[in-house]
Amino acid sequence: MPMKLYSTNHQSPLVSLKTAVLQGLPPDNGLYMPQNLPPLPGSFIESLKPDKSFQEVALTVATHLLGDELSAADLERIVNEAFFFDAPLVNIHDNIHTLELFHGPTLAFKDFAAQFMAKLMGQYVRESGIELTILVATSGDTGSAVANGFLKVPGIRVFILYPSGKVSPTQEQQLTTLGHNITALEVAGTFDDCQAMVKQAFLDNDLRPHYQLSSANSINIARLIPQSFYYFRAYAQLPDKSLPLVISVPSGNFGNLSAGLIAKKIGLPVSQFIAATNVNDVVPEYLQTSIFRPRPSLATYSNAMDVGNPSNFPRMLALYDENIQQLKKDLNGFVYTDAETIAAMQAVYKNFSYILDPHGAVGYLGLQAFIAQQNSALNGIFLETAHPAKFGQVVEHALKQKIDLPPALAATLELPKNATLLENDYDALKSYLLDIA
Ligand SMILES: *Cc1c(COP(=O)(O)O)cnc(C)c1O
């Protein structure tokens, strides 16, 4: 039976994967979720050994979830093109491991999601012969992960809007040096202005004859599903699978953790998840009080997790059929300040010579705290969501030493910036798009 997706608000019709992916959001403003998440065969879980490659693992899980919607050959091509980098499991000490999710082109875990979504959309474009135009507003990292995913995908053009002077120099280089089918638009305004311009473009009837627009939105289901793949790859690499497994996920919008819960639902043997956050602790608070209290975010060192209204929260509840007690059984919340984050980075470097980025440090702390509460031995994995060089200033402040840029990032910093300046005004975007159409 082909996969059907429902809206978490239950006021929109069931749709196919293709519709959900190209539409992004259901008309009732909920979030798309797969209607059925059947378990994988036990033989697959037993077959998960360290030498099973990321692509092999991903293809089996992708076929299980999406195999009725895409041909075997197409899925294999999408998986192979998207996942040209691995997620290595690295032992830190005892039974504590980190899953390094920063080996993709932009050195953060969002590469997994962005690559898969882009190649899947590329497949839909190839099937239908349409030309697709992606408009995306970014405050920094998401835009470059998305742009890298779509880089050189035939039939798709990408326009990234970013706020002038409000992204880091490194991020700006990552956004403006790709070329090919990627165009960077530097807007003399804020991130919110960029987002408002993108929204208005989607509603503009004058653009419709010239562009088929899509959003590559951060809550697109095509970004959630591939994030479940690396949990299986992590398990495959565990040297000793006899102990119960706890996975700690440093979280902001909770897409990463939602994907982990999906992995568990379809059969990955995980006994506990940890929702580890900085002081933006809406979800850990919810797990204590059962009250969801979104509020403005606070700035922290782990700034990719500075989220005051976690957008994937309805998906977590939906996975548990809104049964809060059951969710609480599987999920523990822990909250850390910047001072605690820095102290963890220092301790792990001093004791184990491993450099954590501030997000991974929050994940490590949550895992440690949970394990300290238990009486029995456990396997622990925390996710390292970014390369420490991406947060070089914080890392250098914590460890009092320079951190080397990975070669790919260093090379990007040398490339010429290529961006088109736009006034902070929707008409500027509109006439730009109409001029080049
Ligand atoms: C986006 C991001 C997170 C948060 O992930 P969510 O899926 O939003 O919870 C954590 N760390 C880094 C480095 C990120 O870029």
C-alpha cells in the first residue's frame, strides 16, 4: 500500500509522499506525518553490523518507508547521491559513544536531511519534466545545507535570501560561493524580513506563470525521514549490543529527536531517549509539568538550539497518539546553562582529548546525567550535531587554543563571494525574479 501522510491537525486530506514533499505544509497548518510506521523485520536489526555502510542501512530503511512510492532503482540512486558521507560512531570512554553527524558538506547534521530532500525533489522534477524554483530564507546554517543539497540538481534553481550583515562571515561564504544553480540574495533587512518576502512570493499570482515555487521548508517530511537513517547506522557500529541503549539528542526544533522516535517505532532497539537542551527548555519543562509553554528564545552558545517554540513538538505527540504518559516513559529531559556547557567541553577535552562543539556538549551532559541516575550498565550515545570548527569562537574560548578548520571549509573561505543585493522590500524581490524569468 502506498504511503499516505496525514496532518497532525487532522483537518486536511491524506496525501501522497510526492504531494507532501512538494507542498511542504498541509493546508490546515499542521505537519505531515506517515500514517503507518510498521516495524522492520527483526532479521534486518540482527544484520546491523559495523561493516554495513551508511548507504546500505539507509537504503533498507528508505525502502521500508518509501518503497511503495518510488522504484527500487530511483530510491537507490537518491540514497547513493545523497549520502556520500558517513556518520561514524566514536568511543569517548567506557560505554559512552558519540555519533559524529558533521561529516557532510556544511559540517552539520542538517546535511543528511537537506541532501535527501533535494535528491528526492530532483527525482520528482525528472519524472514530471517541470522546472522547480526553491525560495528559502535563512538565518545562516539551514540555507547552506539546503543549497548544498540542491547544488547541480538538474531542473531545480535555488534562491537563498539572507539578512545582510547578520550571518557570520563563514556562513556568508558558505551561502555565496556555490554558483551553478544556486543564487544568493543579500537582503538589507533581518531574517524575519527575508522570511516575509519568501512568504509573499508564494502568494503572488504574477510570479506563477514564470515560476513553480517550492519552499524546502525545515518541517518538510522529506527532511524528517532521512534523519531516522543515522540512528540505525549508529546502532550498527555499537561494539557490544548486549546492554540497553540510551541516546541523547541535543535539541532545538526537535526534528532530530522526532526522527529518533520514528527509528524506535519501526524497530530500532533503543530503551531511552534524552531530550537535552540549553536554557530554551520548553520540552524538558513539558516532560515535568505536562504543560507546553512556548516563549521567546534566549541566546546561548549552542545557538542552533535557541528555539522558544519547537516546531516538531506536535510530531512527537502524534507518534505517541497524544499519550503523554507513554512519551514520558521513553523520553527524559535535561537542561544546561552555558557555564555547564563550557565546563563539559573542558572536562571532555582534558580527560579524553575529544573536542566537543557546544551542541554536542549539551547532549553529552544529558547522557551523563541520565546514566548517573541508573543502577545498571548501559550503552550511551550522544549526537554530535556540528563540527567544533563551526563554533570555533566558543570552542577557543572554552579550550584556550586555536581550532583547525577542516580543509573543505578553509577552501570555501577563499572563494569569491557572489551575492545580489536586494532592498528590504518585497517589490525588489519581485522585479528581480520577473527580470530574470
Ligand atoms: C539544527 C541544529 C540542532 C537542533 O536540531 P533540531 O532538529 O532542531 O532539534 C542542534 N545542533 C545543531 C548544530 C544544529 O544545526
